[in-house]
Amino acid sequence: MELRTLDRQGRFYRGTLHIHTTVSDGELTPEETKRRYRENGYDFIAITDHNRYGVYREPGEDDFLVLPGTEIDCVYQEQVHHIVGIGTEENTFPHGYRFEGLKDRHPQELVDVLTGHGNIAVYAHPFWSYCDPELLLRLRGLTGMEIINYSCEQTWRSGLGEVHYEYLLSHGSRLWCFGADDAHGHSPDYFGGYIMVKAGSLSREAVCDAIRRGSFYACYAEPGESAPEIYDFRVEDGMAKIDCSPARTIYLNVSRTCYRSLHGTEAEPVTHHEFRLPENARRVRAIVKDFRGHVSWTQPIAI
């Protein structure tokens, strides 16, 4: 029996789903934002200005996809929560829609507003928000959370959400992990957090469907560089197996107390790792780190 999240067929597309422009508090216009990401090798982006919905569809751009989106926020019991919404084919928000009356609501209401109008909901920068992991665990309707937010990491050293993510998984959550820029331009926060989506085509329907199913991995790298490439990750007859580009370390994580790591050198990097899962394993995921400190995270495979 074989289990996997990455599709067997299709190709990988590079994109980021959290960017701000001059429509809210970013320094680049939407047009300049699209141009810069396209020139830097991205296949898709989502422009997610604060509390304003953006739909940026332009005909003739079959090789570059701009997904609709927004980032909405609230303060609940003195804790800030930011939720990113990404428009699927079922999205009903028009371009320029303003989100009002949500500032003092429970974050569950924000998730419900987004998903109720055909959007994928992703919890943004849980470390920066000092989000209580227990509250995050109770939210329903989220597709995932940001395991790396590049802007928060660059500006405040608070962009890494691995502790939050491990807490969620250890308590039975099935959320996916995302890499995102959250680019504003106030610091060097472009082109560092992204996802690699494996889909059948570069279309909103195919990309959003792949994201919902977990056919992607999350990445962190310095601008102009790339995180380790993950070619395949699966479970075959009780063996977790991963194939990737040359790396320094591959970690296979079953639980907080059950890791299996494989280490290489620059002369002999590692490109494959496998581990027989214990009988009580409920899930497994992989983390790959290269010699520059760049990291890629797979989605967990449920056993």
C-alpha cells in the first residue's frame, strides 16, 4: 500500500500566497509586484492586501497566475489574529471589497467569512501573533498555517512557526504548512518564503485543488536562491521514503519523540532517506535542510 500527499503526475509550480502592495501598506503597486515576482521565477502569487479583497485577472498571462486574495485581522481577548484568504473558483468577493466590522470578533468568524465565500483560509505568522496554540487547534475550516513567514523572520525574528505546527499535529490536526513572504518592502522581505505546488496545470482550479489536497511543500531560502527540492515523499508498505536535491540533512518526523535524521557532507550530500515506521505511527513528515541553511517542509502523510 502506498500513501502520499504529492500527486504522482503533474509538475511543480513556485508561488507565494501572502503579499502586500500600495493598496494597503506595501511599497510596490500591484502591477510592479506582479512584474517583480514573474521576473524572479515565480509561477503564481496572491496579492493579499489588508482588509481589502483583490482580484487581479489579466487575459493572456497563461504562464503567470495571480490568485485573488486578502488578509483580514481581529483582536480577540487582547490577542491579534491574521487570516489570509485565497480565492478559489467559487470565490464571491468582488475586487475592492472592504472587510468591516471584524476587528473585535472571534477569529473563527473570520475563517467562516472567508470559507463561506469560496476562499481557502490560512492562519498567518502564529509566532509573530503570539497565538495560543490551543486556540489555533480549535479553529475549524482552516486549510493550513504559515510555518515560515519571511517578512516576520527578517524583521522581528518571529516568522518560524514549527513549534505551533508540531503542537497542532501532535493533537490530531490535519492542517497543511505554508511558506509565505508577507512582503511589504519595508525590509528585504521579497522572494524568501514560498510553496512548491505539484499540479496538472497552471490554472486557478488546478493550483487551488492541489493546495487543498496537500500536493505541495513549504520553503524558506534567501532571495535569489532556492530551498531544497523535494521530488517525492511517500509511505510504501510501512516505509517512509523521500527523494530530494542534494542536502545536508533529511529529517523524518513521526512525533516529537520519534525523529530519524540522515546527515551528509558537501562532498557526499544526501538525496534519499527512508525509515520503517513504528506500528503506532499516526503520521510522518519530512524536513530537508541544505548547506546554506535553506529549509523545505513536506506535508504530513496520515498513516
